[in-house]
Amino acid sequence: MKKRVYSATDIMHVDCHKILEPRRFGEEAVVVVGVDVGKLDMRAVLRWADGTFERPWAVANPGQIGVLVERIGHLAQSCRPVRVAMESTGTYGDALRQALADAGVEAHLVSGKRAHDYAEVFDGVPSQHDGKDAAVVAELCALGKSLAWPWPAPDEQVGELMFLVDQLEAATREKTVWVLRLEAMLARHWPEASRVLAPGGGTMLRALAHYGGPAARWPRTRTRRRRRCSAGARAGSTPARSGGSSTRPARRPASARARPTSRACGGVRRRRSTRTARPAGATRSSSGSARRTPRSRRRAR
């Protein structure tokens, strides 16, 4: 096995004439260039139709994309079809896709899940790095495990709609973060509010902006109740102005008044007499038994 198989060569030092000189291509020969796209640099690996590979090419992103497309163009002049395969890496590969579309080179998309699963099958080692990933992508594309990935035609209306959608998604994510924080604060300081109103609704936000919290809402109700009670008490004890007669406060019933205990009477308990006490308002009948006077007669007396 060769040493340093995945050591990269700068794209500026690649000579396509030396690479193509010892090879003879048929009409059905397919050459695949696998590209591992990164934020600052790329790795490109050339796979021949017989299953052999060239050493990885180091390409700066986006400074050397034009040089890479130029090298691929030289290959396309000698080889019948040339395909460039890459993984979906967000927007870091859009500049390369647009340059390939302008040069007329076909771009293909390889699933990242397939590339990850095929890593150990490729060389028997479950490792992943830039050079190996580019070779795995080229191998899967040659085996037919890729899809055509053309660059869409520019459209101002579609681009404006996509920009608005991205802006809306960003605002929604930010709102979700703050709504979750607000819900946590309500659960600690005002748990009843989240049971009635949605934490992210407009009514809840306006209520919080107006009151600020439960401390600014409920003391007003308590103060009003106290004022009503004090006003009712003053109205019951204030003398009437008309007629010159004064109104006395209502007397509490006898059952509600507190009775003196043994301590209030000097600490000495009184003995109960052996005679049965006559109930209040009772009269003695001719037979000697106590008879209770009806309530209506007592009031008349």
C-alpha cells in the first residue's frame, strides 16, 4: 500500500497534460471529480474509469475555484463525460456549482449518509477526513449513487421570496427563544397568567407591558375592598342628619357575645345549684312544672 495516499497537492501545481499523457480513453470512459467542500478550502479527487484515483487537490474557497474549473475544462476536452460530485454543504458550495454551470460541467449530489456509511467499505478503515471524503464521493458517483444537481436559473422574484422566507424563519426562531424565557419567568412569578393566556400571544404581551406583574394588578382590588368595608362601617355608626335622631350600631346577638370565663370572675368557679334553673321567660303552671312562654307573647311583654 502506498504511503501518504491522501496527502494533498496544491491546485496551482497540477499539470493536466502530464496526467492525461499516459492514458487512453474510449468513448464510454467516465471521469468523476469528487469534491469535499469546506468553508475555507476544498479537496478534489480525480477518479478514472478503471477505478484508480489521483492524489487530492487542495483548493482555496473561493479564491481558487476558477483554477479548479479550468483544470476540469482541460479534462473535459480529452475525456468524453466529466462529472463533478459533491455533498450538500449548505451554501459553501454554491459558488462552485455556479462556476460549473457557467462552464457547462455536470454537477451531481451525493448523500452525506451514504458517504458516511461507505467510508469503512472504501478502504477498510472507519476514518473520515477531507481527502478520503472526496474519494468516497467520487466512488459513489461512479457507482450510480448520485443525483443530478443543476444550478437553478436566476429569477429575481424567486430570490426575493426566498430572502423573505429566510428573514421570517430567523425572526420566528428569535421569538421562540424569548417566548420560552418569558414562560419560565411566568412560571416562577405569575403562574396563573400562563394558564389563562398564551405566553407568546398579543394579549399576554400587552398585559405584561401594562401591569408588569401580579404586584401591580392585585393590590388595587384589595384596596377597593378595604375602602368598601370601611365605608360601610362608617355608614352604620354615623348619626342621621335628617330628623335629629341618631342611629346606633346594630347590637350583636347574645350567642355571638363572649361570655366571661372562670379567670374573668376572679379565678373561682361558681357551683351549680341543685335546683333546676328556670328558663328565661318561663312561668310556673298550676301543677308546679315550668312552662315556657311562646316567643310572640314574650315580645308583646
